[in-house]
Amino acid sequence: MSSSVITRFAPSPTGFLHIGGGRTALFNWAFARKTKGKMLLRIEDTDRERSTPEAVAAILDGLTWLGLDWDGEAESQFSRASRHREVAEILLARGLAYRCYCTPQELQQMRERAEAEKRPVRYDGTWRDRDPASAPAGVRPAIRFKAPQDGETVIDDHVMGRVVFQNKELDDLIILRSDGNPTYNLSVVVDDHDMGVTHIIRGVDHLTNAARQTQIYRAMSWTVPDMAHIPLIHGPDGAKLSKRHGALGVEAYRAMGYLPEAMRNYLARLGWSHGDDEIFSTRQMIDWFGLDGIGKSPSRFDFVKLENLNGHYMRHTDDETLLQAFLAFLPHVAGGPEMLARIDDAMRAKLKRAMPGLKERAKTLVDLMKSAQYLFAQRPLALDDKARQIMADGGVAALQGLLPVLTGADWTAQGLETAVKAYAEASGAKLGKLAQPLRAVLTGTNTSPGIFDVLDVLGREESLKRIEDGLKLS
Ligand code: GLU
């Protein structure tokens, strides 16, 4: 029996969880859950300037919001530096690494020469075979890996297929800097090995690193994990997703009012597919997930598609669950905390009753927040320009006629609809000509959920008062 799967997500804390990182985490998570293995979390916090506790917290928060959990405690890469140094020393002792005494000036000259001759910039092996006895005094050496100079390093990647690197293209990389700090490629190999990682699933931008890392595994006689390098995410214009495409951090999607389950579904489809399935539950994703379903070409981030998918999830989420999601969302959006502060039990009940009407037209929780505004508005309502226009264009007269009808109606969405429709028929007025002014005075705007729902949720007293206020305005 093969040993069980261990994946890992290894973000560098850069201040937020990048949307591409969110997808990488999702794939690692789905693969681990599918195989009943584990997903570990390793924070690659070796850049001490950027790796603040806040940056780490932002990553954990982003993952948690996406609904992704990990096994065991998050591991700090920085805290393992002495183990990384130990492995560098082992390689040194075995003659598989060497001390390099090149000064920054010499390295700079090497770079300039290569650039002048239009060669790729590579370390020229100055200290590879040089007698350490000739080391200059007072220079602290870096340790370089003695990379194989001939032959090939092959990655049999689960996504990219067989990728062949000519060893002569890969130079002797520094594994331990002269200040004693391990470098990224060494740390990743040591950590993945020590953590028992069986599958490395990460962005294709790490493919060259994969070759270098493979060489280090071999030098240490360690088993090279399976690898799956997933294509990048592009923006709608086909260029690599960047700041100018808008939101990059997962938390920005939370603030834009997307539901985590819709995000999971959307991110899964960015690069992975299962037949023609576009909409699937997280359970289905786990059941169907496999590395063979990941495509080789970059996927495009399509905001319209995400929005429509989110709208689908909103409409299909039951009212109570959606209300919970809405309440959890409010602290993260402008104006949300103020709204939240006004939600007492009575308001909560109103929101719940309004939910079927609200969710019908909302694609995001931001839309939902906007259309729920009428519940919070206080009398006398301020009418926006469009609402005023409706009132000026015959709205006042329409409401004057309608008011007695409403006053006498059975106050349920159904009862109100019956009464208003009967009145429309009897008076020859078009339903829209009655509904629009009602909407204007009840919500202060020209768009809202179905008007009979609005009347019902606001209740008889509040509705009639808002109508009277509106009539007084004219
Ligand atoms: N820390 C790296 C990054 O955030 C990922 C390293 C890896 O997955 O091996 O890009």
C-alpha cells in the first residue's frame, strides 16, 4: 500500500492571500481531502521585513474565509533555519557543496560580463574546485550547491508532463548566504522532506525551482515528491493577473460580497475541470478532484462569470444561511459596521422575511446590502433624483388614488397584490404606474425587491406613514 498523501500550502506572507495562492491552497486541500491525506500549512516567512504577524494573520484569515482548513499547526519556515543550515553543512561535508568567497564586486563583474556578452547570468564556478586554502582572509563565504554540470534534470510533472532541464543551464546556487541565512530553494527542500510531503502542488512559476530542488533531493538521497505545477491565472486581457486588473487579495473578494462557496467553485474551475460541470458543491469537487483534471494552459479570470456564479449561489442559499453570511460580511465592507450595529432582533426578523425578495436580484452581498437599505431608512425618507422624478411625473396623483385601497387591504404580499391589481383594473391605471411611485416613497429609490414584498416586510403602519410622508413632499 502506498503511503498516504501529504500536501502543503506554502505561502510567503506578503500582506494578503493572493487570489492565485487561494487557488493553489484549494487544489492542495481538495487533493488531500479526496485522498484522505493531509494538507499542511507552512508559512514561508524568511523575508523578515515583510513577514509581520499581521501579514501571517491575513493569510490565515483568507484561508479560513475560503473555508480551507489545514492539518496540524502552521509551521514557520524561519523557525527551522538551524535545520536548513545543518543540511547545508551535510552537503558541504559530503563534497556536494562548497564555500564561495566571491565578493559582491566580483559577482557584479561576473553579471556585467555575462550581460555584455549577451549570455545568461550564471555563477562561473570560480570556487567550485578551488582549494579553500587560497581563501582570502576576512571574507565570510557563502555555501553553494555543487550542481551537476552535465546531463539533464527531468521533472515528470502531473500537469506539465515531462519537463527536461539541461544541467549546464543551472548554475551552482547559493544555499547558505554569507550571513548564515539559508536560501529559499534549500529551505523548501528540507522542509518538504522533513514534513513528509508527498505531493507538491504550486504555481508553474516555480518550475525552474523544481529542477534545482530536485538536484538537492538527489544530492541528499531523499525521495523527490510528486509535483504538479499549475498554470498562472491571467486577467481578462490575457496578461498575467496583476494589480491593474483589480482585486488581488482574497479578502477583497470578501469585501465585494462573494460567498466563500461560490469562490471555491469559481477558483476550482480556474484551471481544473470535470467534464462540462460548471456548478458543483465543494463535496462534489472533492469527490471528483484529481491532478489529471488540471489543464496546462493559463486560465482567465472572468469577473462577470464570477458574479453570475455568485448570484446563482445566493439564490440557492436558504434564507437563514444567507442572512448569516450577510451578517458575517458586514464588518468587512464600507458602511457595514454601522448597518450591523442597527440589526437588533426585530431587524434581523425583517431581514429574514425580506430575504427571498432581496436575494432574487442580488448577485453579491453588496447588492443585497444596497437593496436592504430601505429596511433601515428612517422617516421621512430622502428620495433620490430618480424617485423624485417618478413622484413629479404623476406619482403623487397615483398614490393619492392608491392610499385608500392599501389602507383597506389585507396586509400580506398576496392580499396587497390582489387589492392593487383590482384597483389597477378598475381605474385603468397600469400596474407599473402604481408600483413605481410606491417604490419611490417606500424605498427612496427606483429599484427594489418586488413591491408587495416590500410592503409586507415594512408592515402596514410604516408603509402607510412612508406613503403619507411622500405625499406631503409634493
Ligand atoms: N512561498 C512560495 C510562494 O509563495 C511557494 C513555495 C512553494 O510552494 O514551494 O510563491
